[in-house]
Amino acid sequence: MKYVMLLMGNLDDARCGEGPEAPSDQDFIDFDRELEEAGILRGGFGLTDPELGTTVTKASSDAAPVITAGPYAESREFVGGTIVIEVDDLDEALRWAARCPGAVGGRVEVRPMLEF
């Protein structure tokens, strides 16, 4: 089954992205290599800083869209990237998520992937 690991950070947490506790780019490169060598990596990508995002909302399906620069203002949490793996079950996906550098100073949310 395929699982998506959502690498979550918090804008208020200095460990997420900066400081001695923060994982380095090399940590993520090494982790991706481990996933690849295990034969379970199916994709993924990192995202730029939330401040570079644009948010689109609509009150209803026929309403005009409201476009706002930056992330959704009510949340300090953001998605920093994703990793897609294919493993036998949730327990195995969680073991890999626990090894992910994104869990240091952030969190890794694991969800089964829907395939249509």
C-alpha cells in the first residue's frame, strides 16, 4: 500500500528549519537514499517557505475566488514537503516516518494514499 508522509513544521518553532536541532538538507538526502535502497520510495518533493504561497478560497461553488498572498493566516503550521512510500502496512510506514529527519523539530503525518 502507498503512504504519504506529510512533513509538517511550525513557524513558531526555531528547530524547524534553523538551529542546531534542525535537520540538514544532507539528512534528507541520506534519508531519501535509504528509502530508495529499500525499494520503497515512490516520489515526493520539498516545498518553498510558506510566505511564498498563495491561498485561494471560495464561499461556494459559484462564488468568486478570494486570493490571498501567503499561507492561510490562522495557522502557524505548514507542510514542508511530502514523501510517498509503498510498504506492506501502516506499522512499516510509521517505522520509516520515525526515522525521517522531518520528525526532528516538526512532525511527520502518515496517511494512506487514495489511488483512482
